[in-house]
Amino acid sequence: MQESTHPTSGHDATAEGEHLRSASTLINRNVTVGGRRTSMRLEPAMWEALQQVCTREGKSLNELVTEIDRQRSESSLTAAIRVYLLRYFSAAATDEGHRLAGHGGLTRHFQV
């Protein structure tokens, strides 16, 4: 990909374009949190991960997001959701699970 510089500002137009593209990948959805309706913008992968947790835990999206909202301190709801998902899947990760998923390919090639 060629980089180009905006002629009047001197900033990198490619970086600006990439930022605009990444911002547009957020998906806006309505949820009910503690009885009030609100909208949230998250990446598609975050929405998929939320749905996986809901399925595994037998909860609706609204129930799970309400629980996350009640547990958060000062961060935004979307930040709290991202942290919750990271912690949820990190806690579920085991050495055996990583091995079965094929993670850690370097150790297969460089046996010590």
C-alpha cells in the first residue's frame, strides 16, 4: 500500500483512512441495562464473544450486560465489557486448551 501525504496538512492520509475504516467497523446495538434501554458500539468480535458467554452461561444479553454494569467501577460500559470478556476467556484458557487449539507453534518447531 502506498502512503500519501495530504498536501496542506502534511499528515499521513493513509493512517487517517485506516482510522476511519476501523472506526466504521463498530456495530451499534440496543440493549436494556438495569431496566433502561441504551445503545452500545462494539467490534463484531466483541458482540460474538458476548453471545458465546450468554450461551455458555444461560443468560440473555441484557442480563449479562446488566451484571457487567453492576460490577464496573468508573470505566465506561463498553470498556467494562471488553475487560470482562478478556478475563472470562483468560480464565477459561488452560494449557490443554491452548495445545488443542494449536497455539504456541514455536515450541513445536524448537523442542528443547
